[in-house]
Amino acid sequence: MKKLALATLITASLFGASQAQAADYVIDTDGAHAFVQFKISHLGYSWLLGQFNDFEGTFSYDEANPSAAKVNVTIDVASLDSNHAERDKHLRSGDFFDVEKYPQAKFVSTSYAPNGDGTGVLKGNFTLHGTTKEIAIDVKEIGAGKDYWGGFRRGFEGAVTLTPAEFGMDYDLGPASETVEIFLSIEGIRQ
């Protein structure tokens, strides 16, 4: 009986330790420690850079089991900001994002494949302009640790190249502008 009780205690403590390592995080958009930015060629002559100012999300991460990571992000597409009011108005119109009809973009992860060196590939369903497609984001862990306010933070960056026409945005900007690069810098506060 003592052996069974000891085995149960060890199993429970191991299971509890594994569960304690998994943590849920809220992306720190309030402190402006997270960004969703984009870069697209302007007619093949220069780059148009911008970002989405308003978004929110959460992620779950377990150092002992990174492949179980989960991410959920919602972007307010009308918050698009390319530092040029008239261009932003056009980008929000029916020619591009059509924010009246499609006010949000959403990413929900389906899997994470770590490479064992702090990098990996995060796959998930991305909904933009009323179309949902699976995308793969190359991810790199930046760091994790205690912050100055008694909390714990974890940060990642990621990049993916998208083709707007695949999401129903087929306004012709020329062959140099058929794809857009998305860069993510995400810092989460452990809950």
C-alpha cells in the first residue's frame, strides 16, 4: 500500500509540475509592446510600410512542451496606419480591405513545430477580407523572464509573406506588389 501511495504521489507531483509550466499570456498592446507591421513594394521602386494599431490576443506556452503552444489574435483592420491619411482611406475602401464589410482579421493557431533552437513554424487559420486560409509563420523566441512590476513576460517575433489576391483583394498594383510581408513582434504578460 505504501508503494502505491508513493507512486501516486510521484505521478501527481510530476503531472502537477508539467501543468505548472504551461502558462497563458495576454499580448501587451496596452503598453505598446506588440506590433503587427507590413511591408509591400510600391510599384517596384520603394517600400510602403505600415501597421495595424489596434489588435488583441492571447497565447499559451509551455517550455517543457512547446509544440502545445496556442495563439489567438484579432486585428481591427480599420486601424491600418501607413502614415499617410489619404492612402489609408483608400486601403480601407472596397478596393482593398473593405473595412465596412470586413472589420476584423483573425488568426487562430492549429499547430506549432519547434526546431529545438528557439525557432519554429506556427501554423493556423488566418481570416482576412472574408476568406480563411491556413498560413505558416516563421517564429523566433526573443526571451522570457520577470518584469519590473512583479509579473512575467515572454516575447516572440514572426514573419510571413501573404498574397492579398488569395484573400480576395485583387486590386492590381503591378507584379512587384503581388505579395506583402507581415512582421509580428509579440510580448505577452503571463496571467
